[in-house]
Amino acid sequence: MEDLTRLTLKTAEELGATYAEARFQSDIRESIVLKNGVPEVSVIEELKGFNVRVVFEKSLGFSSTNIVSKRTAKDAARRAVNIAKASANAIRKGVSMSGEKLGEGKVEIKPRIRFDCIDLNSKIQLLKEADKAAEESANEAKAKLPAHMFILDTIKTEKIVLNSDGANISSIIPRVALSVFLTAYHPQKGSAQRFFNLGEVAGWEGVEKWNLLKLLGEEAQSLSKTLMEARSPPEGEMDVVLGPEVIGIVCHESCGHPAEADRILGREAAQAGETYLKRDSLGMRVGSSVVNVVDDPTLPSSFGFYLYDEEGIKAGKRVLIKEGVVSEFLHNRETAAVFRVQSNAASRSVAYDREPIIRMANTFLEPGDYSKEELIEEVKHGIYIKNFMEWNIDDRRFHERYVGLEAYTIENGELKERVRNPVLEITTVGLWSAMDAVGKDLEFQAAYCGKGDPMQGIPVWTGGPHARLRKIRLGGAKA
């Protein structure tokens, strides 16, 4: 496939492109859906093809094809150049690419247990056993699970990335993911719902490590206890301790997305929204000195793992907020040229027929010095929110709202009764500024980050340690 990818690149250059990049990508995915204990669907699909992106007279053109041949490779290059030519006169300032040293090499993650070593019946049986464990745990807590669904995905992605500036990267990455939806119900108590994702770069050994029977039993039991036992939360000003799951979504939504340079430049305004950050916001204080938020694609086994982006730039840790101050934006080579900086390898694409755009990878709050117990024992009156039921944030990523699921009151440094659905509604700056202590634990959750048009749901990790906020105003619904 490298020869055909190189042919695509060569054709684009011969047609006058001042910059060209070509990518071959193959994604082989198996999906199994178990709904209410019954296997609903099992699908194996392969998406495979080429794409080419060019700059012609400072205008971008992009084209793709799922027919793998010399003729279609050349045709894709011609279409990309023609698209760029057609829009060249309408572009005022135009597009250029920043100059960096580009990578050459091969990245291959070899699984300990290949996906095809586990037959379909064994995979379905595991999901059924986990489903049974969840139902039994709910029954023990006097609740029912009228709706419960698991989606198990295994994905093998192969890529070849070449460009006219010298990048030559190939990669083979296996990923495994599980999406879980649980609804607990009781005729007198109503219903409560829990959803979460597991995911990492691994073979089937990743699934074995999750210990699904134990995990889903615990999740169903906790959900059911919240439904059956939780009282209405206290309201007013108090201290709040947030669990890693809540911290992770806060980092992703209120730090990662606002720092995307294409969003700062306005490209995402009509698609995914704007940002409260401006081009001159580097150095702006948005939180207390204990806040350090980073995005790191190189974390081993992470769901958002990669070592080189789609433009051939070597990946590394990006420090978005350092000691409460905006430190870095997420860039590809196009936005890096506008900002007159170096790209930090944030160019990603989810499939062969999708344009690479600026994306997060693994966004999290870096750990501090406190244990979870120390964070709680210094709270006289407050709430501990372990995970969330729902979240919302405005288009500029400034006003945000999180509704807790498993949550407890804190009285004189001790966890007390469960409370249901405490509501944290606050601004981004208000939240990060109220943080006075950060835990030394570190946990991650998998997610699919949505962005772009056509939509690209790309694998990421969100996470962090426990953290404490002082004097936060909480609300909540009556249980």
C-alpha cells in the first residue's frame, strides 16, 4: 500500500500542489451488542481507502476513495487539486504549513491475545455473564434493571502517512472498547441511569483486565443503592470533592476544547461552537496554582494513543494549563503557521474519508499531593460527587453544568448519606479558581470525542485525580 500512497502524493505534486499529503487507512471493527441479556447484533466491517490533502495557491483541497488501485489513487489526487483550484480565488489570506522536522518510522502495538484468537460465542458468553452479575447485584439492592445494554468493540487500525515535506509513518494499533448503559427502576423510587465507557490500546487482554463480572456487578449495585437510598442533596454554599470521572469530563470540555486552535480561529463556530479563549489568551489566569491540565497522546495503552499525528509530527505532552495559567493551545501545522509556533501534533482523523483536524488525545488534570481521605477530612460541610449522570456546557465552553450520580454528604471530614443528583452549575474560571487541593491518585475513562462535519467520533481518555473545590454553590432536584 505504500507504493499506491506514494503514487497519490507524486500525482498531486505533478499537478502543481505546493504541499501534498497522502494517507492510507484500514479499520477492521467487530461490534457485539447485548441488549437486556439478548445478543442483538454482531457485525464485522472493514473501512479501507486513501485520501489526499493538498495546498494549491494557498488553498486547501481534500479527496478520498475506497477503491484501492493506481487509477483511483491518481483520480483522488486530481480531485483534491481541482477543489483547491476552485476555491483559490475566494481565499483572502490563504493556507500555509509550519516548518518542522517530520517523522519517519513504524509504530506497531502487538497484542498479547489477538482478537481473532477469541471466538464469537466466547465473547457473547462473557457479556451474558457480566449482564447476569449486574442484574443479580441490582436485585440484592431491591431494584430492577429493566434496560441494560453493552456494546463491545474491537478495532485494528493500520495507517500509512506520507507528505511532500518528508513524513513517512506507518502504524498498526489495536483498540478494545466497551460502552455500558444501565437503567435501574423501582415503582416507588422512579429510575436512575448510568452510562460509561471502557477503552484502551490492547488486544483481548484488555478485556480480561477489566474483570467485567466484578465491575458491572459493582456498578449495578451502586446505581441501585443510589436509586433506593439517596436523599435530596443539600443546597447552598459548601465545599465539593470531585471524583476522577467528573474531573475528566471537566478537563476535556472546559480545557481541551477551548484550547483547539481551529476553534480559536473560528473554524468550529458553525459546527461545534466557539471558545472563551482568544489568540492572545496565553498567560491568562483561569484557575488556582494547583491546576495543571495536560493532553498527552503518548500514554501507553491509552485509548487516545499515538506517537505521530496525521501530518507526521512526533507527539508529546501538551501543557494546556500550568499552575492555573493558560500555557499552550492544540495545533496542527496550518494553525501553527498562523500563530507562528510549532505544531504540537494535534492533527487526527478517524477514517480514510475524513479530513485530519485538531483533536485531543488524553486530557487530564495532573496529580497533586493529597490522598482522597485527606481531601475529605478537611471538609466540615460539603458533598463528594464520585461520578456524573449528565453534563452540559455552552458553545464558548465557559458556563457549565454537571449533575452527580453517586454522591455523598460530607460532615466533619466523614462521608455520610447518599444524595441524589447534586447539581454543580458554574463558570470554567469559577470552577478552576475554587480548586485548592488535588489528589495523588490518577484514573482515566474512555470516550469518543465528537467534532467536525462530517462528524468524527475519535477515541480519547479523560481523567485525573480527586480534587477539592472550596465555597461552591450547589443545587439539586428533590429525590
